[in-house]
Amino acid sequence: MSLVELGRGNGLMASAHLREATELLMARSENEQADTSAEVASWGILTLATTWSALVYQKPTTPISSHALVFRDVPIERAGPLSQGGRRRSQSDSCTVRPAHYLRTAYEQAELYRIVHEILLSYCGSRGKVSGSDIVLIYERLLGWKKDLPTETPNAGAEDEGSNPGLFLLIQYHVTIIHTLQPMLYTKNIDQTSENYLTRAIVRHAQIAFKILVQYRDNYGIYHQSPIQLFCIIHVCDALVRYSPNDRSISEVVEYALQSLEGASVGYPVAKILRDSFSQVVLERLPELPMKIAQQLDQKSSYLPRDIHNVFTRSTYQQPIAQLLPVMDDSIGRDFVALLEKRHGSDWDAMQTNRGKLDSMQIKAVLNQQDPD
């Protein structure tokens, strides 16, 4: 029900459903949670609740222990049913049938959102002031998760045409990196060098995520996206508009977001408000857009504040930087970059560029353009 309400634009109701589900989960006894199906369902609820908390920047209510074992009694290596990956093809195209790896993909997603849970608790101030070393440890966990991602995971397919959870998993990873790094740009004592490093890292991850989104659209269309993926679209495109406004491809970014959200609005009314909110940011940040694209923007919001609040549970989809700053060390951005250089050398930024190359390899594997190594 929570995803249904999200698609309708009822974020507040979706939050209520997720809260009720997690409370019921906590109330169940160990015996009731013992079988495999119950364990998978439990982690599904916890992961979805954490995902939604991350997208609307709320302190998570999900009881995820940092020591909990994901899918402890579930045979995640089982390949599952065969799938053709959900890719749109002409009748003359050949199509490689592969194992779907649904359980492995679900497992990796749950592992990713365990890290996200830690990020939310850190930035929500539950453990005192968050420092540069705190974020470095979390950042390294995210990079480690990506490095250890099995080659078969991105090949997770779908029974219905037009969906691929493997690609969606990669998109969520890059959105997580963006949200982790972005708040540090706004601290008092950040120096220019650290600001440049952080900005480059955010833009790079946003560019990689945008590439995945475009390939998703080209291969699976714009009508088969989940409500969560629509939120990812505006966060990725917002980062590019905000931190790389002079890039020559910025018009393509804006046009992609507008058209994707417009197309998705056929099935998900929430896409209309997402499009409207993104348009307002573009109008503020990019006054010199080509006329062809500027005409597609919603020049004036047609929604009341209560409508927007109902979707985002706040007045905007953007990170609440003003609320995060009081729980962050003033030197967090500078310390973060300095500690990364100390632990990984002065070329840590170049190291991340190489991670982008791995992304490209995985994307190709997802689209069945090459076999994974």
C-alpha cells in the first residue's frame, strides 16, 4: 500500500503505512519470523522504509541493527527463474536468456540500505556531532559495497516487460553518494580545495547515474518506473543543475527529467508534482535555457503548499541543509577530504573516476551487451 500511496502523491499516507508495517514487524515473535518467506518480507519492509526515509530526509524508525545479518537463512545464491531481462526488443532481435538472481539483488539492496540507515542516523544527530571521520567510514563502506557487488547481480531481470532491478540498484547507489557528500559543501570552514573535490565527486556520481537513467529509458521506456525511481530522477538531475550548470549537456538533463516525469504521470500522479517542483529549481538556476526547453517548464507552480507537503512530507524535495548543519562539525568537509587523502593518497579523486569505468562495465552487463566477467 505504501508504494500505491507514493504513486498517488500521498507521501504522508505512505509514511503511515510504512510505520504501521514496521511496528507490526517489531511486535512479531522470533518464531513467526523464522521461515524464509517471512525473513525476505521483513527485510523488504525495513529496506523500503529506510529508502523512503532517505528520500524525504527523515530519521528512520526502522529497527535495523548494524550487526544484523541480511537474509541469514535465505539461499541467496539460488539463481531463480530464467529471464530475458525485460529489455524492449524488436521481433528480429536475439535475446539471451539468463538467470534472474532476484534474491541476490534483493540481498544487495538490503545491504546498501543498512549503510543508508547509518548515514541517516549520523546526519540526524542521534549520535552527537557528525565529523569528517564519521563520513569517511560510511563513504568507504559505500565504496566497499560497490566494489564487492557480484557480477551476476546487475543481470537481475524481471518477469514483466520494461523493468530491471539491477539497473535500479546502481541508480540508488549513486543517489546515496550524492546525498552523503552534498551537506558538507555548506559548512562554515570548508576551504576551496575541499569544496572543489566534493563538487567534482557529486557531479561525477550524478553523471554516471544520469547515464544509467538514460539507458534505462532507451531500453525499457518511461512508463515502467517505480515511484521511488521517479524521486531518484529529480535528485540526480537536480545535482547536475545545481553543481554543473554550465555543462554543455545540461539542456539534455533538463529535457530528460521533464519528459520522463511527464510520461510517468500517466500511471503515477506524483510525477506531475515532481515535475512541477523540479521546474521551479531549473527556472531559478538556469535562466538561459534554450527556448525549446524553457517552454516545457512549468513557469508557475500550480500546486498548493499542502499538496507539495503531502508528497514530500515537507515543503520541498531538496535536502534540508539548514537542519543538518547544527549537527555537523564546522570543519567536516575539510576533514573529510584530508582524511581520504591520508588513507588513500592524493589521487583518491582519480580513484573514483576508475570506479565510474566499472559502472560502465556493469551497465553493459545489465543490458546484455556483454557477458559479465
